[in-house]
Amino acid sequence: MKLSYKIVFFLLLGSISSHHLFAQVEDSLQSDTLIRLVEVNVPRVAVLQKFEKDGKYGYQNEAGEIVIEAIYDKAYGFKEGLAKVGIDGKYGFIDEKGGTVVPLMYDRVLNFSEGVAVVQLGEGFGWINREGGVIMRPIFDQVQSANEGMLLVKHQGKIGFFDLEGKTIIDFTYDDAWPYFMGKARVLKNGKWSYIDHMGNCVQDCD
């Protein structure tokens, strides 16, 4: 029995407090067709935009009103409610009111992903939480942003995987690897590529 779903979203502008989001769901079951319209109220989220003034960067709202003064040498878009900013080559994070959440002390930071952000201090990489607390000190050769609850970590030429809290899930046994996608990570060991699950079990191309 063949079952297919089609979802079409319509975004109607003009609402003061919210957008009206309509989802048209079409369930096709053989020759019978059932169409349902569902209305969902989605709160409108204010968006802060970066602006430049005298070579410095700040943030303004959609009306052009300055929310965060232009005091930063580098500034980037907000993600998960925080934006990475830099002064004199050091980076940290601010919130949407301009409050410093993570002090500008790192040589490099990546955007927050799944509640954690990769940071670099000197030659080492580690990661922090949204409050700026250090989960893993910057001691690794390379760390990629979290994906599916896992971080790909390279240390002393080998790659392993950690969870968001800093627990080693898969030891440093691989020569190369890709981040997790749809429950699997592509890994290289002894010249052969294969796929592992979140526990390190081979699930594809295992021979």
C-alpha cells in the first residue's frame, strides 16, 4: 500500500505579533485523497543585523535602531542566541543584549552547535558550553563542531569521537573521518573506509 506525504508551507506576512503558518498536508492512499489545513501561530523573532561604523562593528534591529554599539573589530551572525565577536585578535561570545557571555580570550571560536562551541587557544582546540564553562581544555590538534551529539576530535594524528559533555565515546583509532550524518560516520583505518554508528560499531562497508 503506497503512502505519500506532501507538505506545503505558506507564510503570510503582515501580522503584528506573529506570522500565520499554514501547512497543507496531502495524504495520498491509492486513489483516495485527504487534504487537511492546519494553522499554526509562529512567534515573530527579532533579528539583529551587523553594521559597521568607523571600522568597528555592532548590531542593529530591523528598524535600524542600534542595539549593540559598534565596538568590535570582528562580528558575526547570531546562532543559538549568541554571536562570536573579536577585539585585537581575541574572540568570545555576546548575547542579543550585548552582554559578554564568553570572555574575548580565545584565538579562534566556532559558532555554537548543539549547545557547545569549539575554541582554540594557542595551538590547541577544545570546547565550551553556553555559559562559557570549559568542557574540554584546548589540548587537541583539531575539533569539529558538534553534530548529532558528537564531536570529531583529532589528537596526535589519530581521530576519535566525544559526546557533548566531554566523554570519550570512540577512542583515537582512525586515520581520517567525517562527522556524523544520519546516524553514521565515515572513517578510515588501515587504508580502508567504512561507516560506524554512535557506539563505534561498523555498520557499512565492513568487509
